[in-house]
Amino acid sequence: MILMVPLAPLPVATGTLVLPASKDAPMRIPGPEELIGRVRALPSAPALLAAVGDEPGLHLVGGAVRDLLLGGHEARDRGATGDLDLVAEGDVAALVARLGGPHRTHDRFGTATVILEGHGYDLATARREAYAEPGALPDVSPGTLGEDLLRRDFTVNTIAITLGGPHAGELTATPTALEDLTTRRLRVLHDRSFIDDPTRLFRLVRYASRLGFEVEPETLALARAAMAGGALGTVSGARIGSELRLLAREGDPVAALAALGELGIDRAIHPRFGIADPSLARRALALLAPDGRRDLLALALAAAEVPPEELAPLLDELAFDADARDRIVAAASGADRAARALCIATLPSEIAAALAQGSPELAALAGALGPAEQVREWLARLRHVRLEIDGNDLIGAGVPQGPAVGQGLRAALAAKLDGRVAGREAELAEASRAARG
């Protein structure tokens, strides 16, 4: 059953519906004109609405609607930087053609992603879903908007705003969706939700940590039962890895990844995976330089106790690309050693040597273990120091090609870092002496 929220004239002076009070305040449901106005205020909405016009049967769904109704800044941010989710009661292919931007389609699921004026739109044909077996990708067939909402993960994400036609601005919601939203509660739609799609366990953690919503008791019991029954074992490593990457990109990745422990999801991934020390993790993130990746550092922190020989194969199983895998492994397995070297370093060259070829993620994690000032110096200054000479200059000065060239360059760089040489000629002289032993 789908509830059509009655937003025609109501016995409320503002023409809005006020739901029961939450922990903080009553939740006001705007009327159609105000709602469509909020949608139009999203940075990504003008390009979309200009392309589709007054197209009937097109609906904004999911997180953007949830955040618009909460009245916070998240929906505006989503419109600026994230994809909007749209459901069409009709031909998605025709809608994609009408939008006209670069796109990719997924015929099996009747979905497409379109990029228009720098904004992304995830389009889906309204559909029903069925699962042949636990953890399998769903079999889909065309359906109504109501059926499409009922296939989703949590009730607070089962609210749609019609974008065009005579019903523009009207809400469609499943039973309890608006009540759960106003009381800030996460509830699944049916008892097999986590069995059919165990990745919803990750989404439960993600939404709870991001929004601060409480998990409804029966939903929590179902999640724990799914974990106890080995639900994650029915899902491919690639899908689990995708959910981990989303958690690591949250605004507070420490809270998001630490919350996995409440259901034992972290230990199901690996017996030693998980955020063991949130305060250490927050110190590391605070040290990270702007050119570092917060998501990779967060994952390195979660993987810090995984034995190095097991970590790379685990990340491969979770379908991490080679660059991300190598940076996570280097930070997770190398931070202790780097921290020990930094703690006894007294010269700039010794600090640089302790972090030689290291990434900002490795440096931040090492610094969080104690030598924060040394890491700040390396991040701010030492790692940017470069010689004015190179190997060709040494060879031109008569140094034979081979290991001696690298030895000379390293010695010259150390001398420059410590302030013992300055200028090209002094660098070349120092490098030549070191290369010749």
C-alpha cells in the first residue's frame, strides 16, 4: 500500500501538514508549491528541469527528498556535488535522449546515468524487484511508482516528489515513511530486506552515522540475525568493497567505519579489520595534507591490524584498484616503522629519510602515533625540496652511470635539507664527492 500525502488544501493555515513531534521539534511538510520551489533551488535542478520541461511521471526520490524535507543543508550540497535519483513512469531511454548529455545505460535494470552541465542524474524506470537467492542481484520488471518505492532500503528513503505535470510538488510515500523521518528512525520495509540484499547492512551503518538516526528495534534485530546467519557471505567482494569505499568517503569516515563494529561487520570482512582507536584515527585525519586522500587514510586506519601479507590479497578481493590498494597497504603496514624512525630523527635529512617515497597518508598515520611535529615539517616543507641538478649532470661531470649516481644525488639532497649546500654548483660538488666515495 502506498500513501498519497494529501497536500491539497488542508485544515492548516499554511497549507502544510505537521507530523508528530520528534526529539527536537515538529516536522513541517511543505505544500506542493514550496516543495517544488525547494527542488528548483538545488544547484543541479535548473539544468534538469529546463531539459525535461513539465514532463509528467518523473519523480525525485531517495536521499535528496529526505534531506529536503528535513530542511537542512545536505540536500543543497547534494544538488551541488552529488547525483540526484530520479524515477520515471515511462521510457528512460526517451528521457535520456531528451536530456542529451553524456550517459551510460544499464539495460538489465532499466537505469541510466546522465551528466548535464557538470551535474549527475541517476535515472531509473519505475520497477519491481525479485531476488532469486540471497545476495543475488535482483531480477527487475516494469512497475508503478508505488512498487518502486516498496523495493527500496529504508522507509525514510521511500518518499518521492513529482517534478512535472498537474501533480508537480506532490509527495508519495510508503506507510510510516514520514513518521519515521520526523522521529529520525531507520526502518526496513520487510523482514527479508537484509537477506535479499546484505549490502543494506552497510547502508544502515552509513545512514545511522551520517544522519544520527536511531535504528528501529525490529530492524536492528533483523540486521543482527542476518549477520549471525552469514548474510555477507552471499555477497561478492566487489560489492562489499564498493560499500566500504562509500563509508570511507563520508564526512566523518571514522564514525562511519567504527560503526561497522556495532554489528560485527568489520570482523566479518577480516578478523582484525576495524577502527580500534577512534582518537588515533582522528589525529591522523587532522594531520593529513590537502593533497592526501581522507578515504584511503581512513581505510588504512581500519586495516592497520591486518597482517601485511594478508592485506593486499584482501583489498584485491574487495576490488580496490592497484593505486588505492598500494597506498592503503603502505600506510597501514609502514606507519609504525616510520614513526619509530621519526622519533629519533634530529636533522631535516633524517626526517625526510624516514618518510622517503612515502605518501601523505603514511605520514599522517605515522605522525598520529607520536612524532606529529616532524610530520608537519615534512608535509609543509621538506618533501617539496628539490635539487637543481640531476643524474645527467653527474654523468657529465665524469661519474660513471650506475648506483653511484643515485648515491651522489641522495647525499646532495641530504646536504641541501640540512643547510650545508646551496646552489647548483655546491650541489654538484657534494654529489660528485659522495658518488666517488
